[in-house]
Amino acid sequence: MHVIVVGGGISGLAAAHRLLAAGVRVTLLESDRRLGGKLHTGRIAGVPVDLGAESLLARRPEAIELAKAVGLGDALRPPSVTTAGIWSRGTLRPMPQGQVMGVPATAAALAGVLSDAGLARIARDTELPPLDLSEDIGIGRLVADRMGTEVVDRLVDPLLGGVYAGDAYRISLRAAVPKLYEAARKHDSLLAAVRSLRPAPSAATANTPVFTGIEGGVGTLAAAVAENVAGRGAVVETGVTVTGLRRTARGWAAALDDGRSLVADGVLLAVPAPAAARLLAAEAPAAAGELAAVEYASMALITMAFRRSELARLPRGSGFLVPAVDGRTIKAATFTSGKWEWAAAADPGLFVLRTSVGRYADEGPLEWDDTDLVRVALGDLEEAVGLRATPVDQVVTRWWQGLPQYTVGHDSRVARVRGYLAGLPGLGLCGAAYDGVGVPACIGGAEQAAADLLRTLPTGPRGEAGE
């Protein structure tokens, strides 16, 4: 059997890896000249860095298992430091503990980040009528109703901004924090729901990092998977755009922008929602309509390298988040050389860090030229951590429409899309817009989509796929 995988990001690569393991012949097509999607490595002043995703959720197994399968097991590295901060009201403070995506288990957990009035408002959660979550709700709306807007502005929104570059009041509780959604349906107060999710301390979890990285950058995972699938016989083409899909008696035909038509038993779409909507418009118009309604946010990363000798003091910790309500340009900073030992060892004389800008419905800063973005980022860094130096190298990476927004009702939308596609054997869908934006979630969703697709393919002798 032959399956065409459309999209060469980590979802498409993971799907190809899974399909090959099942003995399927795979053709992977990527419209960009580069594979990997949001997993992208580069160099700054000679130091390897991630210009996209830079860590993996370690307590979800899919990414780690895939890394081991393609020979990167020995390259997995925990962060050197895990202490992050939040730059709020002009002061850099430690990130509060005992919270779930910014929602606290106690008011005391946010002491120093919130005002006295904000802390008192949290305690009123237990005095309100019992929670009644009969349907999905925006995280920001629920938290504001139960604990006050200050919790949303000062902690929930910055944390969600780091994951989705989104608006806390629009992001779905059910889709973005499903465990908290389920807990809130079982408890009378939000405080009790969060407390129920706090794991009991144990020796097993005490030394287990929440996140892990890969020596040389998380982007090396995409390169290793691509090399693996190509070495196992997959046909991998870059710079090729699929312009249309149609069902045939044989299965599916994919029209390419170079005039070719590839025929296969199945097609797995590992592309963002707008691209999937265009490709499904003819054969699955209802699904296409739902996918076209998925919104996206854009962001940019400003990565800079400094001579350590020119820094009066080195930034401490792994980085910090910035509440949008404070009106700063940057929304986060990661101290790469402090967080990852391999990055510091690549050139001990340099200190590499990166900042991010861009939030949902606010793409203005991304329109600035690179010089202005670097200048503004340096200004915010000076005010936040006292950094006063000129970078020896800098790289600005823009991710236009790069982060899908998991708005209220997102899970139901994805379920409807998959329901429409269930009537089309040999067609699958996976990617960050459907199964979670983290790297492990993308890999897990891709592997599940590949397994589901295989169950719909015909068995027995098949003819050769043609062009």
C-alpha cells in the first residue's frame, strides 16, 4: 500500500515514521524547501540554537520515544536551571509555584505577584455559588469570574501567551487545559479543582524535569526523523505544493504544482488548518468550512549573542514571562546559555538569549524591521534584568500565522471535522491545530492518525501507484 503524507513538519515526519513501521510505502511532500516546520535550528555567532520550539514536555512520552527511535536518545538533555520568573509591574519575581496554567491552588501562592486586593479576591472563590461547567468556557472568563481579573492579567494570560500567543479570555479551558476542565466539573470551587491536580510529592517525580531538550537543539529531532524515513525507503520531496485532492477508484490522487498527479491508497494531511481547508474543499466541503474558521496568531523570535566579558552580570534562571497588561513589547525571554548546558559549552565566551514578540490580533511589531525589533528587545531586557551590551550577532525569525488558537468550542470543532472525514476512507488529518500545540502532542496525534488511516485502507494485493 502507498500513502502520501502532505506536510513535512514534525507531525508529517512522525506520521511517515509510523506508516513505514507498518510496511506502507510513503511519499512525503513539503511545500517549503526545508523540513521540520516549527522545529528549526540555526547558528548565532557559531553557536547552534533553536529558532523555533526549544524544549519538549518530558512527562509526555511521544517525543522522547521518537528521539530514541531515531538515534537521539543519548542527546536528550534536561535544562541546567528550571527557575523561571515573571516581569510584572517593573519587577522581576520568581514564577509562583502550585498553580496550573496560572490558576492558583491558594491565594498565598501568588503573594508578591498580585496586590493585596487581588489576593483577597482569590479567596472569595470558595464563597461563590458552586461551579457549574455544563459546557466549554474561556479560561480567562472562568478565572476572572471566580478569582478576579488580576489573576488573569498577571499570570494566566502570560502563561497562555507563551504557549498560544493567544488571548486568555478566548482560549478554551477544555481544549487547552483539559485536566483542569474535568476537575472543575467535579468540584464546587476553582481552588479545590486546582488542589486536586497537585501531585503528591514522591521520590520518582522530585528529580524528573518537566521539560527536556536535545543537544544541538530540538530542531535536530526533525532532521533525524527525516534522515530515518528517507533511509527506510520513503520518497521525500521538498519545494512541492499539493494543489488539490480528489477521490479515485484506486484511492486518492494529489495534484502537484509542477503538473504531476500522484495516485495512492491513502493521504494523510499534516498541514495547518487553512491549507487543509483548501485541499478538502472539493471532497469534504463541510470539514473545509470548519477548518477555515480556525484562527492563528503570529510571533517573532529575536535571538542574540553577547560577549560575557561585556555583561556586568549574567541573567539568572531560565527566563521570564511578561504580562501584556504592562504594555511591554516582548512577551517572554529565554536565557539559552543559562538554560542549556550544551549551548553554553559551544562557546564559553558567549551568552545567548532570545526574546519573543507577537500576540493574537497584534502583529504590528512583526512588521518592524529587524533593527527596530532588536533595539526594542534590548530596551526591555535592560529594564528587566539590567542587560547593557551590544550583541555580537542577532537573528530575527518570524512565524507568520504560526500558532493555532484553541478558542472556546475547539474540541467540538475538531470532532466535527473528523466526523465528516470518517466517511472518506484513506484520508487522515493531524497537526498542531488538532491535537495540541506541543511537540509530543503533535507526534502523538500524528502516530494516532497514521494508525487510524491504516485501518481504513483496503487489504490484499494492490496495483502499483502511478504518476
